[in-house]
Amino acid sequence: MRLMPWLHCLRGVVGRELLRFLHQRSRFLAALVRPLVWLFVFAAGFRMALGVAMTEPYQTYILYEVYIVPGLVGMIQLFNGMQSSLSMVYDREMGSMRVLLVSPFPRWYLLLCKLLASTLVSVVQVYVFLAIAWWYGIQAPPLGYLWILPALLVTGFMVGSLGLLLSTFVRQLENFAGIMNFVIFPMFFLSSALYPLWRIREGSYLVYQIAALNPFTQAVEMIRFALYERVNLEAILISVVVTLVLLGLAILGYNPSRGMMARKGGGGD
């Protein structure tokens, strides 16, 4: 096929997701309420008890709310990725997903379009949150807000691919909601989003090991370093590799001949 039909397909999928996001204003508000509660309420209460000593990428001692901003950015993307995958399960139950999956385009391309759309939605949410944090007094270097964009795209694809992979194992909408909570909260709390790894190690070596192996930790650190115009090659490499693995498994899961969708009787079930 020529290039234009592929671009039209991309525009259609991305446009549909953006329109859905614009029409669901409660979704946008909910995406901001969660991190803002942590920033305005919990961080203020933990400020004195959990001040963070000087550690990379920071050049001096920082307040707790400064430390958790990159972690809250990761929270926004994590919840949005799962929310987008929840919509995939809904579309599959309602039958509208069949219209998309029977198009002449390969399923891997359709899934990539879906992931790109959900990632762009999460990027918009993140920049709104960062603008509020700037107004609140938590200000990163100006160029850091550009440096962070590639990290946001990688993280969005990683959590979105995880959500797509989980959606291949779930038939009913209510079941996926439970799985979301089972995945989201361990991934978020067992990471460096809220506490540095060295502080977690002081409290529990087992929890430290789990947090160190958590791919979400690497995504958060990639965002943290990028926001302060630094590059964490290890975090970038691990995040990209995990993203490719999850994406490959998700594409395989939606393969009508070999994946989980084949065992469920097709994508329109």
C-alpha cells in the first residue's frame, strides 16, 4: 500500500483517541487529581521527615516534593496507559474493536497507532501537571522540559504495551479493572517514584531488590535525569528493551492465529 493510506489510518486512530479524551473531561481531571494530591498534601506532610540528601541528578539537597515530581509524572503515564488498555477491553466487548482489527492494515501497525495515541494523551496530561508544579514553585531547568519529551514517549509506550498485553488475557471489563489495581499499585509503590533506592534499602533490603528490578523504576529515573538535562544510559537502555519486549508480546497476543485472541474466538469477543 502507498504511504497516504497508512497516514490516514494513523490520523484516524490518534484523532479518535484525542476526541475521546476531550469528551471525557472527568478522565483529565482524575489524571491530575492523583498526582496533585501527592504533591500538595502528602509531600507537604513528609517534607521534614523525608528530605532527600544530595543525589544524582540533583546538584544540591532538595525538598521531598522536588524529588517526587518525576515519580508523579510516571504515575500519570502509568494510569493513562492502563486506562487506554481498559478502553481496548471495552471496545472488544462492545464489538467496535472488530471494525478496527479487520481493516487491511496489519495488527502490529494498528496497535502501534493505538499506543502512540494513548502516549500523546499522557504527554498532554504530564505537561499540564508540570505547569502546575512550576506555578507551585518546583521548577526544573527550562531545557529540561524539552529533554523530557523522548523519555515520556518511551515510558508511554512501555506502560501502554504492558496494558495491551494484559488486555489479551481478559475477556470482561470488570475483570480488567481488578487486574489494573493489582499491577498499578505494586509497580508504582515498589519503585523509586516516591523514595530513593538508597532510602528503601535502609528500610528493607528485600523491597530494595524488588524496586531495583522494577522496570518502572528505570522509567522514572530516565524521566528524572532528562528533566534536569542529564542522561541515564542504563535507565534508557533497560526502558527501551522492556518496551520492545512488552510490545512484541502484546502484538503476538493480538495475533489471530497464534496469540491469546485466537483462543478467545477473535478480537470482537
